[in-house]
Amino acid sequence: MHAEEDAYHVLLRYLESIKNHLRTTEGRDEILADIESRFTELLMERWLGKSNVITLTDVQEVIQILGSPGQWMEGSNDAFSEAESV
């Protein structure tokens, strides 16, 4: 599996924003690993049966599902609590 360059950079920025958001959180590494696992699961579901390339659209749609760290704090997305329970 390969990712478009744009998709790769968007994913890296997203993960970095999560790391920054969790920088003072106890258990940060475990939470981040859970989020990364869930991201991978959702990405694989979208990617199954498609080409061998993960597109920017694929990454953006998974980010929309999981939400941003700012959304988690606002309570507008339950992805953070779901990721912790994975």
C-alpha cells in the first residue's frame, strides 16, 4: 500500500496535532497508539478493493470521522473517548 504525498503530509500533521494536544496527558503514548490503530482500521475499510494508493480524500475522510483534538474538547465528536476504549 502506498499513499499520495499530499495524503502522507496531511496524516503527519494530524498525528502531530494529536501529540501536541496530549503532551501533558498521562498515558499519552498509549492513547496515541490507540488513535493510530483506529485511524488505520478506518483507512483500511475505505481502501479495501480500491487501488494500491491511499489518496488525500481517503485521509481527509478518516480525519473527519475521528475529528480534531479541538473538537474532542468541545464534546462535538466522541472519537477521543472511543479511541481510549479501543
